Amino acid sequence: MSTCYDDRIYVIGVRETRTEPRATHLSFLTTRGDFPAILQLPKGARQAVIMLTANKAGLDGPGSLFAEFAEDLFDEGIASLRLDHRVPGNCVQCAIDALLALQFMDDEGVQDVALVGWSFGGAVALSAGSVARTVHGIAALSTVDVANCCVKRLQSKPILLLHGEADRVTPVEVPRRIYSEAQGSRRLILYPGAGHRLTEVKEQVHQDLRKW
């Protein structure tokens, strides 16, 4: 008699730890491993930004960009959720984590979400955003490459691509290809002299994200 294994992933629960006045540390407990996150949820928020970082880069993003951006969003009444990876380097599994986070935000009454990803997180944001109904925009910073099918499925969702011209990890040809193949509203901003972490132009990146 054969044995049938269920390889689908479910959220068993979410463990919450309040360690800061405006932030709650979460641990998503799933049937295929756990992953941490930081939630900042202003009272009555109906919009949110989910931030996805690179492998082992921490929840604050490059040069603490995500942490500072989350504080600005909170002041404007916009929620944020910063995610780490359950399976670093596996874009499909990390996109599933982003979808689980989107479901969590939906349960909190937030159905208007933008995804912001840096480096590997940029590819995850583009992948998850291509299939998620509540995602209404994607910003990819210093993104690594992503499958053509994900880019083409984005269709009408706005895309913002931010990239350093001196990036030695991901060449500028990657965001240029994504820009050329995307079919909807999109914008590509290149920063002269900036590397993969964009620390040389951190304030400008911050402003460009806020304007977007």
C-alpha cells in the first residue's frame, strides 16, 4: 500500500513578541519551517508595505533602509511587515512566504499592499507580486534576475526599479531587461557610482521610495 504525503504548506500559528513601542516581532510557524518578521501596524491602517531582504542580510535591509522606511510609513498611517527567509536562496519558497504574509495582512484588514525587495528579495517581490491579488505595486532594489514569466504576469501592476550603476553583484542589464519586458506602468532609476547595497545614495533611495 502506497503512502500519500502532503507537501503543502500551512501556517500553524503566529507567535508575537512586543519588544518595541511601535513594532511587534513575529514568528510565522509553518508546516515546513518557521520564519521571522517585524510588524508595524498603526491603528486603522488599510495600506501596507511588505519588505523582503537579501539572504542573511537581516530584517533592517541595506544600511537600515527598511527599518527607517518602516518608521516613516508608520507616521503616515501605513503598516509595514519586514520578512526574513525560511529557505534562503529558493525564490519559489520565499515567494510562498511572501504570500503567507499577504494572507496575514489580509486577515488584519489590509488589502492594499506594495512589495519592496532588495537584491534576492527583489526577485521574490516580483515573483510573489505576479500572482498576488492584493499587491498593487512592486519596488525592486538592486534586484537579481527573475524569470521572464513573472515579469510578464505583472501586467498592469506598477514597477519601480532602483539600481546602482556600479553594482558588482547584479549588472544593470538585469533591471534594464525587466524594464523592457514588463508590460505595465514602470520606472527605472539608475544611480551613478552606487553599488549593490545603495549606501552611497541611501537618502535618495529613501526619497524615491517615499515618492513612489
